[in-house]
Amino acid sequence: MRIALVMMLLMIIFSSAYTFCEDGNEGDVLINSIKDNLDDNTKAWEWEDGQQISLTVNVDNNLEDTEDLITKIIFLDDDDEEVNIVSSKSDLTEEERINDGDSEDIDFSFKIDNNDYSSYNMFVKTYVDGDEDLHCYQKQVEVIVNKFDFDSCVDNNNLTVKIKDYSKSWRIKESEKVEIEIKSLLPKDDYDIDIVLYYDGVVESVTNSETFANGTFSFDFDMETDKEGKYGLYTKVYSNDACAESRIFETFYFDWNRVLTYNYYLISVKDEPGIIVTSVEGPAAIVFGEVTNYTVNLKNTGEDESLVRVLAYNKAHSIKEYEDILNFKKDTTKSIVVSLSTANKAGMTTIEFSADYDYHNSSKSFKESSSTYDHDIAKRVYVVVPYIAPVVVNTTTVPKPPVVVNTTTVPTPVVVEEKESFWDKEKPFWFKVLIGALILSLVVWVVRYLMDNMPVKPVKNNSIMCICGHPMLGHTEDGRCLNQFCGCTGYRGGDN
């Protein structure tokens, strides 16, 4: 099952490549070259209806034996379907016996029988008769049939025409205006004016009839197409007696340093352009002489691009910087940083951010630009001169780190204020003496009171009773108490 899936995947991968040989290139035969001999045509691989075409195919036999090699030609359209564009298909097959190790030229001659404007893929194969599956080799060449004729007029200085104004960027199915200018030194006449959008052949054409005489005239033509591509523009004005033509197309030249430079005059027709600068991120002010970075955001709505060049440009400030993006796939977005610096005076200016794409490795050049479709971004920035401050000696004392004070509020306890009483106050000395005397007098009084009122046990002493606070004390014979502090009361008489 796994092997079957792998084989199916390989068939899908290689199904787009047309195989003229049964099993592709195999074995020890080889096609070295295919040459257009330019017998009836003037440019290789560009043929016209009715022309007799002569080709030479050089073939190698690297086998160890002399073999009969059959060489065949077929033509395919854009859908890889075989088409017949010659008068006789038998003219497209030749057989040659070639010795081992030799090379031979196989000549073909056929007549074009096709009125369509189109291009075709011509496939040529050579193989060993009876052993195509073992020894076969094929090659491919693109040919153009009935390419538009740009040199149909004889030069006439009395009548000239030029394409004066046109847009280089067209949208499919949208009308575009083309203005032409005609100068005539001829008498009044009726003219037909053709405008043709072309590639390999006519893509779109418009014809108007005008009558004019000696003078300069301008005419507008409206054109549109539903086919994407890059096209030239051709115009022709003609009458029965005069003819003039003009066209725009891609040209190139080498400068003194042998650097190839292209002039782009082609019209590009697209449904959606390829690379679009969607936004630019960066400062609105840049400092004179300093490097500034901008992030350029892009999206690819076209085809896969092997190389895209993102540019930042401003002539006045000598800004011409770029960064390259490799392998920018379709329907994806990318961002890249472009660094730049200014080299001129301060003030407001504009920096153009754009992208070049459709890179051709053969010419080392880009064929498309986002600027063509107005899909670049012009960013307004202000260039400022840097301020150079005077040198100042810093004499400021470095302050000590501040002491952090805990500012947390601690609730203050409620203090009930007590009033100082009279007795709590400090008293003067005389007051203290007075109070002491009063207390002492009160004590004496209390003591005397108690002594005078307490019960007393009578004591017999010679029939004299002595009543005293201290009954054990005696008294004198005459009845006086021996204690001076005691009051004595006595009486003579009986025991009670």
C-alpha cells in the first residue's frame, strides 16, 4: 500500500512535464543542438503563415553499433495538446543511419499552415528504431507563429505618429485611455488608425477612421483586456497613399562599464499586483547624521518571488538604501528592517518605501516595482539637527540616600485628664505645721476622752481609791496619784 502511494505521488509530481520519449531520456543517444536556419523567416523561432521553415538537429550515436535513428517533431499548445501547424506532418519525421560514436545533422523542411497568433512548444526526439524505451532523447524549444508585424509601413517623413500618453499599469476588464499624436504635411485624406496591444501576437486591437489634412492632431482610444501579462503598444495610421507607425516596447543597452540597463515601456496588465508595501513602522523624526531603523511590512498577492528588493529613497537627503528578501511566497506577508541616515539639512521631507520584484537572473534585473501600481508608501519625516550641549563641570554634591521614616499613624491612646484635688497640691510650711498641731490636739483630746470615759477598777489603798488609766500605779499616802498624767479620784471607805 505504501509503495502504491509513493508511485502515485511521483506520477502527480511529474505529470506536468511532457514526455515525448516513452520513458523520458534514456540510453546512449543525444540531441546536441536544434538550429533555425532562417531560410524564409528573419528571426529564429518566429514564423509566419506560409513561410518555409528549415531546421537542423544535430544527433549523437554513443552506442557501440551503427544504428538507425528516427528523429521526430511535434507541436503542443498551452494545454499540452498536440496541434498541427504545418502543411504535411510527414515532413516532421526523418530517419538516418548513424555509425557508432558519430554525430550527424538531421535536416527538416516544412511549410507553416496556421493563421492563429500564438506560441507553441516544439518537442524534438531521436531514438533507436525498435528500442525507444532503451535509447531515446528529447529537447524542447518555444516557437511563435504569426507574431505581430511592426514594419509594415514604408518610411514617410510627411506623416508621423507617436503614442503620446498611456498608463503603464492596467487592470483586467477596465477601460484604459491611450492618446496618440499624428503630424501630417499631406493634403486632406481619409485614414485608418489602429491601436494594438500585443505580446507574441495581437492581444487586443481598436481601429478608428479619421479624416484630417495638414496639421497636428491628437486622438484618444479606449482599450481593455481580460488577460494578465506584459504587453507592448503599437499604433499605425494609414491611407491609400501614406502610412506611419510607432510602438512602445522593452529596450536595453550597455553603458561604458558594460552594465546592462533596461528601459521599461511595457504595459503591465494584472488583476492584482504582486508585491505591496502595506505599512512602514518607525519614528516621525530622525536626527541628522544618525542611523534610523524602519520596519517595512509587505504582502505578496502575486506569484512566488525568488528575490524581492525593499528600498528606501530620498534624493534630497542622499538616501538610497535597500534590503533583500529571498523566497517570498505568494499569499504570504513579510517584514524587514531598513536602516538609513540623512546627509543634508534639517526640515520636513518624504522617504519613499517601495519594492522591486519579478527578478530575472539572466539579466540580473527586476522587471516589476510596487511603484508602478502605486503600492508603495511615502512616509513624511522631520529631520532634526542634534543639540550639542556645552560641557559643564558637575559640582553638585551627591545627596545621601533619604532616610525612610515610617509614617504609619499610630492611634494615640485617650488620656482622661484628672483634675488635681486640694489635698494633692503642694502645701506651704505653715499649713503643714497647723495641720500637724490640729491632728496632735485631736489625738490628745481623743485620748483624754477615752481615759475619762473608760470603766476603771477601783484599787484599795488604805481606803483610798485611785482611778487611773493605769490601775497598777500607786498613789501617795495623802491620796495623790503617782502618775502626773492620770487623774486620781479616790475616796475613803469600804471595799466598793
